[in-house]
Amino acid sequence: FPYTTLIRSAFLSLIAGQSAFALATEVPSLFSSSPDIFGTLFDAGFLFYSGRLLAGQAGLVGGDEALAEKLAGLDCTCTLSIGREPGTWMPKEWGSSGARLSLPLQLRFSEETADLGFPGEESMTGRTARQLCCPGGGSFVGQAGTVRVEPTGGAWSVKPTRQPGVGELRFFLDFPTEAARNDVTLPAGRVFFSGTCVDPELAQALGPTPGDVFVAPGSGVRLFGEGGVTTKRTDARNLYGALGETFLILGRFSLGPPPPPQASEDETPQQRAARERAEDEARGRAV
């Protein structure tokens, strides 16, 4: 809810103000006979932490635009595997049977800007991101038959890491209703995804990489293995966001090529050639 993130921002602003006020007297004391070294370091650390987060919420800190530009326009299949994972803080009865909810979704990482407003999403790049489209939604088979799931859209960004050419692919989707299969539920609300992407030039220098890797057609960006799926918990246990965001593990996801175009009975040779080229590109092969 928006008010919880505003509480978080107000709390961070209070910490930053108190730390800055304390540093005004602690820094000059470093040159005296009784310097407060520990207090100075403590307040400087809190001021840096609070300032960095507030700058991101205000849109002053961006993501890895170089990698984001190369991923913009990507069409792919995102397959969710929702179920109990080691280390999750979901209730003990959630997913205890070992059941999984598998949900394939078609995604488009749009180049269009998405303004998330203030204070944005702290786990991404604050308030600046790009639009994430999920045309048609997806479905899975539940106890009562086929269950349709239709996210209303989302946003994505690439967060820089300490290693140049490697970024954290972050995105979220908004689900208007809950979906359930046995004792596993995909909750209504905002669901977050996190993975790793590598610039094609760095990937070429690294050479072949073991494991599950999806190479984005056209750009050559490598998307590594499976990523994590989480939901945000905000309640009295973290003072409704004032003490930081708490994420609960829902499962994992993988990215792959979109389904190839379906052949029609009256397909011409030219249309067939175009379809086969599209299938080759979806598989990441050169044509």
C-alpha cells in the first residue's frame, strides 16, 4: 500500500536529519583531545544509507541504462514455478505438500518509461523503470480445471552491480486476484522477480557458461539460470515498512524464447520462410 512506503520515507528522512545534526558536532570533535570516532562513523553510515535510499526514491539514482537499452523490446516466455523453497518465511502450511504452481506468461520488456511515483520501488531503481507488458496472461490446471491468470502489467529495470557488464534484472507484475493450486497460492498484489543478466561483450570474453542460459535474440544479452520470485510483506513486524522491506520467497522463474508463430493452412512460401526465420531467432540461432 502507498502509505506504508511513505512511512518508510518519513522514517528514513528522520534518521538522515538526526545523523546530519549529530555529525555537525561530532566531526569537529575529531580534532579535539576527546574525539568520538565510533559515534561519527555510526552517524556517517546511517546518513549514507538513508541518503542513498531517499535518492533512489526521488529518482536521482538510476539503473544500468546500457544493459537496459539492449534488453528493451525483448519478447520472451517467463515460466513461474511457485511452491515452497528453502528459507522462505511463508506460513508453515503454505506449500507443505510439495505441490507446485507452474504458470507460463508471455512478457515484453518495453522501452517505454514507467514512472512509479514517489517513493517508487526500493528493490528496483526507485521511481524510474520501464513498462513490462503481459499480453494475454496465462493459465494452469487446478483442481477445478483450467485457471486463467491475467496480470495487469508491471515494470522492469536493470540494477548495476560491482562488476561492470553484469546487472540484476528486476521486474514486477501486478496480479489483481489470487490464484491457488492445492496448498500453494500466488497472492494478489505485486509479485517481484530477480535474476542476472550479462552484457554480450563480457559474455563473449567469458566464453561458454555452464547451466541454463537464455540468450536474448538480437542483443545477445545472457540471462542466467533461474531467478527468484517474492512478495512483499508489510505489517507491524517491520513497523509497516519503517524498518525496511521484507520479502517472502514464493518460488522461482525461468526465461525462455516466446512460442513460435503458428502455421496456417493457407500459408504462402514467403510467409513460411518468414515464420521459420522467426522461429530461428526465437531459439537464438543466427540466420
